Amino acid sequence: MDFAYPRPQLQRANWMCLNGPWRFRYDDEQAFAGPQDVDRWPQQITVPYPPESRASGIADQGFHKVCWYQRDVDIKPGNDRVLLRFGAVDYAAKVWVNGQLAVIHEGGHTPFAADITGMLDPSGRQVVTVRAEDDPHELTKPRGKQDWQLEPHSIWYPRTTGIWQTVWIERVPRTYVDKVRWTPRVEGFQIGFEVRVRGDELDDLSVEISLSHGERLLARDRYQVIDNEVDRYIVLSDPGIDDFRNELLWSPERPTLLDAKIRLLRGNQVIDEFSSYTALRSVNIMRDRFMLNGRPYVLRLVLDQGYWPETLLAAPGDEALKRDVELAKAMGFNGVRKHQKIEDPRYLYWADRLGLLVWEEMPSAYRFTRTAIKRIVREWTEAIDRDYSHPCIIVWVPFNESWGVPELTAVREQRHAVEALYHLTKTLDATRPVIGNDGWESSATDIIGIHDYDANTEHIRQRYGAEIPPDQLFDRRRPGGRVLTLDGYPHRGQPVMLTEFGGIAFQSRAEPGVKKIWGYTKAETEQEFAKLYEDLLHTIIHTALFSGFCYTQFADTYQEANGLLNADRTPKIPLERLRKANTESRTWIPGAL
């Protein structure tokens, strides 16, 4: 296991990774209320791999509603604070330290923490216990692609229960910086900088920030802390001419990151310090085109489920996350749509550093109830808060294919839910486009995303070609029997993108445990697979209506064998051939890119 610091944009040196062996047991009868009730620990699990995974050492994909974890930690109390942090626990977690309840959290994809300073035993031996509850049949909680049936079927995969991202402890000063947030403004060569301070109340606090690019110092500022926060814009020297501006602008072709060193001071005494990074990058919509750094930019994305054969939703380690970013770029894509998953922050770090655009999508619940909407709102808010500062993220997607809002065309409350999540997202982040409901039945949205898995290129030309009047295009019904836009929300000139297509299933070799493969279209040989893919990409790239596309999918995911890569990330056809198909230049058409 290779696990790097889990929160890359607020990175401290003094931390301890708690991944590795933990005591473990199921509680199918829900007999235990607290750690004092657990009479024995019959199993051992390797954290952060979920118990359904082979890498965990448990490999039990049956139905279990509750499970318990426990481990000993050697850490002595001091004059500082000790924070216990969890990357993600699916779905509801209770955490005790030395028998004392430390924190309760609900939401399977977002982080939480507890200040456990006052719970530490003076001897230095601490006991951490976690209860995770995740009802496998509950469809009102955001669960993404986790199957509610015993055997994975169609486009759903094995469940993930309990801890599935890094657990760690860090020591911080009695007064410390708990949060940093970055907001670039390319048009003014400015970077918004927000800091939140927590802990003991102290006077005369200030924050010093140094921004640099390589050896070049760009800014060094110091701001007074007022009401435990700093909220300022740092203005950089704007070189004006594009050639010089581009040296500092972030893009997939040139992922320039600006390194930050941040210190919290009381008077002239440094009491906390850490490293971070940001970037100068803008994304917006202008008429029918997506804009990156003020210029039209064609999005060439691949849909990525974020599953691994041995570890499920959990990444095998940091190198695996980095490798996925490298492979997407090697295939000629400039971005990924992370499908039905809030991905590990380390993936976003590598996307920031290596240059890969990311669409972030909320995992769906599958029933429409007030409880479901409350859960989605809470967890989506936490996800945006966690990932706001990553330059790689360019689009937020609260809903996919009307999942969780199945009567969107007829039920007013469901329409309000999509529209409310769209506007909530725009309120929490005014800097990025939002797709209210990707795939069809669009209402409030900045981009109209179409899902069409017809592999017949002639059908694609007839359906989306230049000779089709726009009003006719949006009035027609699409695959799945769904309309593209809801009544009252006609196309207002937004960009149109084919955000799911392809899905060509080709099994280049047998996968362990997969009895029957699934896909939208099937190819029998490598040559047939390559030809279908190249013809389809050529057609999509040269369809002027589309200002971007997202091919399904990055890698085989259990029975869904329509990946460009096998499940172990080996390519089904040479990467160079994929890259050539994906980066083909578009024929020039007036008004098109």
C-alpha cells in the first residue's frame, strides 16, 4: 500500500496514517450499542479496503447492515491538539476513542474529523472503534453504482460498506488553520484566498502567504485574522500578452500549478504552517461553447467509474490513482467524467498536477423522498466544499439520467428538486458550469448533455447533423424514450454535448468472477472493436453541433465490459491508436470549433 497525505491542498508534515490491519466484525443482529458491548473480534480487515473487496482480507459480498472496526494507536497527549480524520465511511459512522463518543457522520463519500485531544489516555495507548451502518437495500441514500441485488447486474456493481478511504491522525497547534479555499479570477490575474482558523481564541493573529511558480516568487502577503477568518484577493502582475500569460495559466496541455506556503502567526511568532497549491484557470460558457481561460475549448472526455477489481471503490494506492490519470491522457482524452462517485482527493491532486479536466457527479439515490433529497443536499454540499479549490474540476453534475427523480416530466416536486440542486450548486460555486440533470429531461442547466448509445454512425449523422433544425432536434424523442428538454425549458443556446455514447463491449480475455458480460454494442474481435470505435469517434468529432463528448468508458467494470482498458488497466487496443482516434482534428465548419 502506498498512501500519501490524504488532503493535498492543506498538507502538514506531522501526521500518522492509520491504514492497515484493524480488528473487524459484522453485527447482523445489531446487538451492540457501543464498543463496550463487542465481546469478540473474529476477523481482521485491511483498511481502507471495504469488506466486500478481496484486498480487505474479508471478501464477503453478502448482505450486512452493520459492521465494526477497532485498532490500537500509540500517541501520547501533548500541548497540541490531536485530530482523527476519515476520508470516507459508507454510509453512517459512529466513532469512539477510548470508549468516548468522538463523532457521528452521515454520508458515504465525504470526509469528517474529530478533535480527540481530551479523550487521549496519558499512557499513550489509544483505542479507536468505528461502527459503520450501510443498509444494502436502502435506496433513499446516495449510493451511486452500488447494487442492491446480491449479484451485480446490468450497470451496477458490488457494494462498498464501511471505511473506504484513508484514516489518519494529525497533530496541530492549539490554534490552527482548519480550512483553505482558492478562487482564481483569470480576467484580473487574481486569486481569491480564504482561511478559517479554529481552536483557542487568540488575539493579534495574522496569516502570511507566499505564492510561487518554481523558483519565481509571485506574491508574499500578510493579512490580519478577523473573526477567525481571512478572505482576500491576491493580485498578480499581469503580463498582458498571451504568450507570457499562458506561462501561468493552467490547462490540460500546460498544467501550471502555483505553490503556496501558509503560516499562521501571533505577532511575529509562527504557530501553524502548511503547504498548499492553486492555479490560474477559468471555465465558463459563452453562447454554444465551453470556454477554458477565455478561449473555446472542445471537451474530449471519457466516463470513469473509479472501480478496481481487488479494491472496489477504494483505490489500491496513490500510484493507482496517478496511473489512471496518466492513462486517460495517454489515450488522448483531456478530461474524465467521474461517474456516480466522489473520487478520492488524491485522484484530483494528480489531475491537477498532470493536467486532466474532471466533471464531478453526485452519486444517485434511487427513490424520491424527502429523506433522499435531504441526504443528497447534505452530502453534495460537503463534496463541493471539499473539492472547490481543485483547478481540474470544471463542471458539477447533481443528477444523472433522472435517477432518483424518475417522474421528472410529470411530478412538480421532482422538477423542483433538480432545479433547486442546480441553483444551490451555483450558489455554493459561482465559478463553474452546472448540469442539473445529465443525459435527458434537462431543465435548469448550463450544458445540455445527451446520452445516446446508438453505434450506427449513419443514425448519428441523421440525428445530429447540420441539416437538422435545432427546434426539431429538441422536440424529438431520444433513446430511452426521453425528451431532451422539459416543457418550459427550451434550448437557450447552451452548448450541446454527447456526454454518454459508445459503450462497445469487447472482452479481450476472461475476467475472474465475471460470468456474463454486458454492453450496449458488442464486438467479437480486436479489429472489429477498433474499427467500431474509430468510426464512431470520427463521426462525433466531425458533428458540429457537439462542443464536447464523453465516451463510455475508461475501463471494464465487472460485467460491464465496454472499457477501452481491461479492468486491470491494460489496453484492449494500442494506446497510440486510441490517441489518434480521440485527437483527430475537426473539419472546419463556419460557426464550429
